Amino acid sequence: MKDHFENYKTITEYEFDEQLSIVKEWAISSLQDTGKPPTYFVRTFGCQQNDHDSELAAGILEEMGFRLAASPEVADVVLFNTCSVRANADNRFYGHLGSLKPIRRGGRPIIGVFGCMMEQELHVETVKRTFPYVDFIFGAGDVRVLPHALSDVLSAGTGKRKTVDLTHCSGLGDDTSLPVRRGDPHRALVTIMSGCNNFCSYCIVPYTRGRERSRSYEKILEEAERAVKLGAKEIMLLGQNVNSYGNDLRKTGIADAPTFAKLLQEIAHIDGLWAVRYMTSHPKDLSDELIEVIGREPRVESHIHLPLQSGSDKILRKMNRRYDSARYLELVRKLRSARENISISTDLIVGFPGETEEDFEATLRVMEEVRFDAAFTFLYSPRVGTPAADWFDESQQDIVRERFMRLVEYQNECSLASNRALEDKVLDVLVDGRSRRDDTVLSGRTHDDRLVNFTGVLRENTSCLCNSFADVCRGDIVRVAIERANVNSLDGRLVKDD
């Protein structure tokens, strides 16, 4: 593992602008020679923080003259933004990277890899050795390095070349000057902090994202306000542990550094905003001040994602989670007292090393008391470099899989019951666009973060004059009558406003 952000070279504002100009000149020349702009494709693995890093990478590429390609096969530049949280993400990434070899001709497409996997020497060496056609690599949260990487590759020509390794460079900057191409113009991802200080024994994040670093309060507000002015109806505040925002600043002597509760309240007051969301909340740092803001501010989403991981106090201690089941249940009671009908989702790990049937049943008991509206459930996945990886016992996996199926079955019952309570109700829904599974159906999310599918006609032109109430655009807030509940979604129909 690297000592993250120690002895790194920082890409300055001047160097960033200089390298961006070099690549931009190349893109202009390419346009003049071919009659079309160079293109790019970004594939993202992992969390919403990675999604935001990819949005910044896309924004930088478009600033340099590139345009989005429909697929990797027709792109001039292909980027992979990687995730190290689970083995499945590792395997998927390597599979996609390998699929590019047959289409590589004459040094095109230029292939770049960045993100959390590139903060681990194991994966860095694997990419260099097994996939020598990768042109450049850099680390997590370091998209400011991208122009430098492209400039180095372009100057090397189209012949055989070594992978440009920029994992020693840091491009992290606390500003809003980086261009961004948002995947959903009506939804803005805003990073408020990076890194994590918790060192849960199963988690690789502190080793790939480094220690907690809070962004400037003023810069976050500036970015959020600008996004709303440009049409965002929803802001998602991102951090490995948003509840600890500002703790690092206070440790450096800034006694009056704002808390996350203050930041959330301020953003909730931005005119034109429909909902402000946030993730992830660590239970150990969920303060009474934050719960009061959640209860008081109507624009703060009526939902919280609060990872439990396990209901066994013994396992929670081994995980180094620094709360017990009683504390977690106390927080749930406070949240439900502060905000009527708040939905609560969670993360659950089955099969953490040393988990017994008694430990598993303790998790089920907490689930029975909370009755989570939704849960992301995972089989424990050992991550090289974390303490828990040394405790993993492969021989227990048949038992673990059986427990996992029991847990999923119970959670599905709770999720379905939660959604059925909304049948025959009319809900406000923020329109995202066409459903991923059926492009004849539209989808969106409620204020409490439930997925809703409904019939309607999507107008791609946001300046359209809709012919009927069933004609909607992305980012519209519509009324949907819920007709059927599913485990993970709701089905309904559009209704007229009263």
C-alpha cells in the first residue's frame, strides 16, 4: 500500500492549464485533418464519488475539444475509473480492459486507467505487466492529472510505448474551476470531502483515498449554488463519511469550522432546489445536531443511508465500527421521531470472518426491529492489505451463502411491505428519464429515494411546449399515483396536479 498523498508531486494550476492547452491544440489539429472532433468514452466502476470523478474527467476532455463517443469501439480515448471495494469490481474491470485489445490499432484508442485500484501496487503492476497496451495510469481523485497524461502519450507518437505512470502525482484541488459534464443535468454530485479515518478492518478505502480532507465550506456552497442555477433540482453531497465533515479542519485549529449539519442546512436553503441528498453517514458520527436538521429542513431528503454492517456487537468490534447495536437502534429511534415517515436504508455484510450463527441471528434481530426500507447486502469479500483479509476462512463459504440467502429473503419481505404501504398514494417524483429496463417506461425518484416507474412521454428538448400533462422532461417534478409495489421499485401513472 502507498502512503497516500505523502511525497506526491502536486499538479499546479499553471501546469494543468499548460498541459490542457497542448492537448487542446492537438484536438483542433485533429478536427482540421479529419473533419470531426476526437472522441472519448469513460467507464466507471464503484461508488458515486467515482461517478463524480468521471464527470470531472469528461468535463476536462470536452474542454480540450473531445466529444462523447457511443462506445469504446469508436472512441479515440477510453478511460476506466476503477473501484477496489469488492472483488467483483476488480474482475469486471479486468474483463472490460481485456476486451479492448482486439480493437487496438495504431495506438488507438488511447487507454487510460485511474481510480482506487491504481492506488494499490498490486493492481498497478498487474496492469503494466498483463495489459501493456494501457497508455497511462493515475490515482483516485486525481483527474487534474489527465491533461498531463494525455500530453505525454500524444508526444510519444503511435509507436510502441511504455505505460505512463502518474500515480505519484496528486491532482486534488479545493476549487470549483474544473469543468464538469454531469451525467444528469438535473442532479449534481458535489464532493464535500475525500478519504476516511475510520479504518474499518474490512475496508480498503483509507488506503486508496487517504485520510479525511474536507473541502472549503465556501467552495462547496459556491458549487452547489452554481449547479442549481444551471438547472439542478437535486444535490448529492458525497464523502466516505459525510458526518465527519470539518473534523480535520478543527484538528488543525480552525475551531469554528462548520459541521456537516450546518453545511446541510445551508444547502437546503438554496432557492430552486427540490432535494439535497448525502452519503455515506457513519453511525458513530451521526450527531443530535444533524438529526435536528434532518427533521427541520423539508428540502433535506426524507431518507438516510445508515450502514449497519452487522447486528452482532462482537462482529462490530472486530470490524472496528465503534458503535454497538444498542447505539444504532437509538439513532434509528431518534431519526424516526425527528422526521415522520423517513425511509432508512443500510449496508449489511454476511460472512465476516469469525461470524457464527449466533452473530448472524443478532443481525436478523436488529433487522426485525428496524425493518429497513431497503438494504445493500454483500457477502464478505477479502481485500488484500486490510486486517480482516488475514482472518478469512474459505471453508465456511457454503454456510455463509446459506445465511446470505436467508438475509436477502427477509429483507425483500421488509422492502416489499414498505413499498406496499405506498400503494394508492400520490407521490412527487423527480423525472430521471427512460427506464433502463424498458425504454417505453419513464422512471424517477421520490423525495425519500424510492425508484418509481410510470407511463408518460419523454420530451428530450427541455425547452419544449408539452402537449399534455403526460409529456415530461428530465428534471420535472411530477405527480404519480402508485398502483403496484415491487421489492425494489414502485409502478404508477401520471396524474394531473390539483
